[in-house]
Amino acid sequence: MNYVFKTTLFFLFSSTFAFTQQMNTLSYRDTSLSYIETIPSYYNFIYPIQANIIDSIHFSPPNDGVYLKSSFGHRYLSGTIDKTDNHGGFDYWPNHISNGVTYNDTNKISIVCMCDGYISQVIHGTDSAMELLSTGRSVRVTCDSSFQTLGDKIKINYRHLSSLGLLATIADTAAFGSIYISKGDTIGVIGESGITSNVHLHLSAQTLHPIYGNTFINTARLFDPSLSPGILEPLDNARIELLHNWLDSALFRVIWPYNQTINQFQFINGADTVVFNKEDAYQTGATIRDNHDCLPRINVYAYQFNGKQTAKARYLSEMNNIPARYPASANRDTNLVLYGYSHIPITHDSISFVYDFIIKNLSQSHQAGDFVIKLSDVWGYTVEGNFNTIGTGTEPITNCDRSDLIVIYPNPTKGNIIVDLGVVHSSVDINITNSTGQLVQTRAFINSQYIKFEIEGVSGLYFVQITTTENKKVNFKILKE
């Protein structure tokens, strides 16, 4: 192992009791992992979208906007019954600036070939015919390169194009494999063809995997994480929360930055190891789009929202539609006898990826303190956290309960505010002051956990003080637009 340094992870426990423990953890590169990309710069591919953002050192995603990509694997899909599917690639969105030109849904940006190779498939036809296909108008390139550890040729698919470039147009009617294309040549124009209403590029990669056969693999394998660290960089931090620890199962929440990837999640307790590998999960569950349970002993609940908005922003706008089986769904609270515990909201912003995992069939003698969690990307970069061997062992353990989890949203707001107090309080007082310190509004509630009210007054910054039954005071800053 190399690339060793310290980062910070947070763990939240709850069962019949709850406590928090902050830990120092190691971040390192584990080259012993199976089928990782041992040399990230091996392929020397380029990004399919040539935009100024690719060359930026830093990129901060908007709370309510469009990211550069959404990730391979399980995601939340609002149009399906159970709100989840297995996503076989990355989605790239159209809002970019390149060489001073702004591209968007109307002025669509061109997609370029990532590698040298030949065009091995073109799906092209009338717009009406393309609308019936899940892929839409698309081009596949079989690269000259082969995967380092997987062995077979790399095949890259460019989906949902609105039109084809010159070489792809020629290849549509030419003999199979006769049209060579070079890195940087135009594939076509980003589009919305196929079963989608969003202008975007769906980028996916295929190969002959030594275990799974001819399959889609994690698209992150195509990239060198050192080239554009603001867009895609080695995994070096994450937030892990143990939300519940039951007699024979445990509920974890894993949160990580928008510009990093996790391909494998390992949950270890003593001699017991449960692994969720995204490529394994995709291969096993790809034929069942609404599938939380495609790997043994694991239920996975993804709050990854198609690359649009941060996880928290989209969660707040979608929370009333999330099925009650999701741990973050407020619908759990409608029947605690049936669902067992109240919902645990997403409160972390400026992040894209939040997954909940229920690990099942644990030994009834397992201890929460024995858990070790290892998160790894396709290059082997790993974040590891546990309670016994990492850190100084002197971090304080502080008792807490759900009353510590007061959440107020949305922020910014047009005026309407929702407060989640975590538990029911017999009395709640709310005072609102403006930016000059003037008290502009007071509200009082009884026997409440969820409170809705409107901030009255002009646009600007407001300070909200919430006082609960126990005379506990919590302060928030709210921006009214």
C-alpha cells in the first residue's frame, strides 16, 4: 500500500441507544485489490466533452443545477415504481463553456472520440425510430487499447446523440470495422434521442470480463484521475454513518464527494465480510431495473439523482415521493410499527452521492465496535475506517438522540420553511430576526415534530431561533430569495 495520509470520517450509531464517534482514518492505495486499474494514466484517453471545466483545478457543483457527470451503478430514478435502477454508464450534461462559447440544450456541444480505434456499431435512423430505443442514436468505438487487468478490447458507447459526425455517418453504411477514427475526432452532437427527455451524453464502456463475460464495466476505468482533479480524482475521503445496529443486521450510510468514485464497499465484522461491488451488482441486477437486492445479504438504497442537483437539494424536492422502505423517506414516519424506525434525513450538502446499505444475516454476537469499512475506487484508492485500530483511540464518545438532528429546509427559500425536530416536542417557540437584528416574527407550536411556516417580509438574510421543550436553543441562517 502507498499514498498514505489521514482524513476524517464520522460515524453515527443508533440502536436502543445512540452515540457518535469521530475518528481519524487512513486513506491509501491498495494495489492488492482484484481487477483494479493499476496504472491510471495507462490509456491516455481524453474526455468526450471538450470544455473549459475539464482544465479547471477546482469545480464546485451548484446546489440546483447540472453536474458534469452522474456515476455508474445504482441511482434514484423518479420515473420507476421503486425509484431505483442500475445505471450502466456516466451521464454528461450539456451546460458548458468551451473557448468562450456557451453550450446548452439549444446550442449543443459536440462529442469527441476518447481513443484511437474503429467504429464497430452505429445506430441511426429517423428521429421517430430513434425515440423507441433506450440507446437512441449512438456510436460504438472499439479502441486499439485493451483493459490492463480485464484483458479484452475496450468498447466505448456514445448514446442519445442528436446527430452523427462525418466518420460515423460514413460508417453507418460502410463495411463493418472499415472506418478508423482517431482520438479527438467528432463522434456527433450531444442530444436527447431515445427514451429520454434530457439532453445528455450517456457514456458507457464494455469488455469481455474474466468473471462476468461480455458486460458493461465502471466507466471511471476510462479516465486518468490525475488529469482533471476538480472533475474526477482519486478517492481520499468519505463520510460513513452507522445509523442502526440491530441484533443480526446493520444500517450504514455512505456519503462521498461528487468528483470521486467508489466501486467497491466492504463491510467487515470479525471473520464476516460482505462486499458490494458495483460491477458485480450491475451484472447481477441489470435485467431488473427496480432492484435494491441484487447481491446477497445487502439492500442498497441510492440517493444519486441523475447528476442533477446535489443529493440534499434533490432529496428535499423529492422527499415526499421516496418510498417508505428508503431509510431517508419521511413516509416511514406514517407507520413506525410497520417500518420500525423514523426516517433519517439527508442533511449534508455540496455532495452528489449518498447510499444507504442494510447488511443482513450478521452473527447475533457481532459488536458494533468491530466493524471495519473499506471503500475503494477502480484505481484501488481506498478509505478505511474502524473503531479499534485506526486513530488515537482517545476520541470522546458523546451520548445523543434524535432530538439533536433538527433540520430546517429549503435554504435558500421562496418563503415557505419546513422544520424537522427529529422527535415530537410538547412545545416549540420560533423567533425570526432580520439581518439588522430586528425581531420580525414569532411562532409557537405544541406537540410537533414537523413544522411548516412562512418567513414573512422582503428578500434577504434571516436568523431563525428554535427553542424546544427542554429550553434547548438552535439557530439557523436562512436566505429568502
